[in-house]
Amino acid sequence: MGTVGEAALRRVLAVVDLLIDADDEDALVPVLLPMLLAALPGDSVVWTPHPGSAAPLTLPRDLLAPSLLAAFRHGAAADPLVVHTTGGPGTPVRRSAMQSRAEYHALPLYADVYRKVGADDQLAMAFPAGREGGAERRVCLAVNRSGSDFTDADLAVAAMLRPRLARTLDRLHRTPPARALVSRREAEVLTLLAHGLTNEQIGHRLAISPRTVDKHLEHAYAKLRVCGRVDAANVWLAGPRP
């Protein structure tokens, strides 16, 4: 395994700091992807949760057009790197460690997908990502670049990040979403608040005092991690109710 330089370590620590503070996967991933591309220098990155039918998250966002995604799914089972990440151990590996350049270029997916997205060289890994619907989740991560292969130091960085990514995603999937912590009465108050009612109007609607409304909001603000009425309304309207 290669030696990781000081600059690379700083980029790893920046990712770790982000993971420590994360409280929602959907909010985390769009911020995480550019930081992963900085830690594992490449031209593009693909984040694919399994199981899942949704399109992978990518940077650049338009990396995989629907036709390319369909071609990838059609030919994925014949790609040894995909097999390693989706069904194998998922440890960080370079494409060049699994196939010669000629073998890679002979792969149907190379002509159909990889060449079109500039994936001359690839580094991929997978890691556990908690549970969903009673099933174990796994995220497959692939970084693509052209011009030069990934180094031993890049592999070392990936090996540092992999267990930290796994722990964070496991934590996020074991921790109830903030909205799920809100009581039924707090949910009723928040719904009316989000529709523009004052405390007095909310109290009249729910047959409680304005002071009680204020107490419910105080507790809800803490659970939603917001500081006021506008933020609470925005958060409450943005997602599913408990």
C-alpha cells in the first residue's frame, strides 16, 4: 500500500469532518461527492446504492444519460470490476489490477459506456451502508479518470475512507430521521405553522393556549434542529410526516 502525503491526508480529514457532522444521507451525498473527487483525484465519480432502482448519483451530474445507464445495466454482469464491487468483497481496487488495457478495451461496456464518459482508468470500492426495508444496503463507489492510472497512494486513501463511509451510513440508517422524533401534537402544530397560522390561530384551531403552542414549537425546534418559525416551516414542508 502506498504512502499518503500530507496534502492527501488533509483532504481525507476534510471528508472525515463532513462525515462526523452528517445527519442525513440525502443531504450528505451531494456535498460528499466533490470532496471524494478531491481526495481521490479523478474526472468523475459514481455513487450507486444497492439494492435500489434509482439512477446512481454522479459528478458531473449529467455523466450518465439514460441510454448509457441502460447500456451499463445490460452489460454489468460481464464486467469483473462491477462484479467485485457489487457481489465481491468490495475492497478498493484499480481496474488495471483486474484487466490488462487490451482486455478492458475488449469489454463491451468499454465501447458502450466507459469510453464515452472518459473512464480510461478506474478505482472502485463498495461498503456496507446500513439497512433499508429489512435488507442490507451497500454503496458502490467508482472514480474515473483519463491520462494516468490511480496510484498506490490513491488506494491507501480509499482504504482510509471506506470504513469511515460505512460507519457513517450505518449510523444514518439506524438513527431515526428528525421528523420521526416529533410527537403527534407537535406535528399538528408544525403543519398549521407551515400554513401561515399564528400561535393564537393554532391554539384556537387545536383548542389549546398560545403558551402551549409555544411550548410545542420549542420542543419541535430542538428535534428538527432549527432556530425559528421560518426554518421549521421549510423543514416540515420539505419531507414526509411521521
